[in-house]
Amino acid sequence: MLKPLSAIVILMMIAINALADTKANELESRVAVLEARVKLLEAFIIQSTEEAEEEKAESKKQTEAEAKQQAEAREQAALSDALVYVRDEISKNWKLPAGARNGMLVEVMIRLAPSGEIISVEVVTRNATDTMVESVKDALRKVERFDKLAQLDAHLFDANFRKFRISFRPEDFRP
């Protein structure tokens, strides 16, 4: 038979093992809960990072679109100012001939050097007297160059003023 002390030691060992198993199970359960929480936090961080990157990309797109719109608006304003300048320079030098009447038309193709100098003038459409055609050519010879066009952005100049058409109608140029 077992000695009472031995039986107590065995019972204590059984109790300690049971307690250790219970504590181990509790720790495993807590570790599993903590691991699940870590996974949730990782997923949240990844999602938050992706959302932040998407917001940043969208903000960048919006900023680029606004910059493009502003550039286009500046270009349009520069083009409008240049067209007014060309018309004003020609108007200052065009002397409407005595026989000019409403409905007459002279359309010319003007070719310019990057300096704004007029290289050539070609009549492309005419519904006017020879005198009116000559008055248009004379006005352009007097202008010689459009100095302010040389200050335009090269792309804007090439796209709009390297070679362009302009129409002359008496009703458009009367003071």
C-alpha cells in the first residue's frame, strides 16, 4: 500500500498538472485572442493605408486637372489677347478704300516667322474690288511684323500664328 505521504505527493502532482493544463489552455486561448486582434489590426492598418493612398492619388488627379484647366485658361486668354493685338495692328494700318461696301470680303493666309515677321501673304478668298484687295496687302506690308506674337509660348505660336487666315470685311473694320 502507498504510504500516505506518497499518496499526497501524487495527488498534489495530479492537481499541479491539472492546474498547469488549465493555465496552459487559458494562455493558449488568450494567445489565440491576441493573435486574432493582431490580425484585425493589421487588416485595419492595410485598409487605412490603401484608403489613404487612394485619397492621395485622387487628390493628385484633382490637383493635376485643376492645373491643366488653369493652363488652358491662361493659354486661351493669351490667344484671345494675341488675336485682338493682330486685329488692332492691322486696323491701325488699313485704309478702307472709297469703293468698299458691306458684304465685300478678302481672306488672306498669313505666314509668320517666329519673330512675328510677316513672311508671306496669300489671298485665298475674295469677293471684293482690286482696290480693296490691294488695301489689305498694303496694310499688311505696313505692319511688317507682329512683335508681341514673338513673345508667345512657341507651342501656342506654332499652333495658331505660324500660318493663319484672317478675313477683311469693311463692316468689321469701320471705326
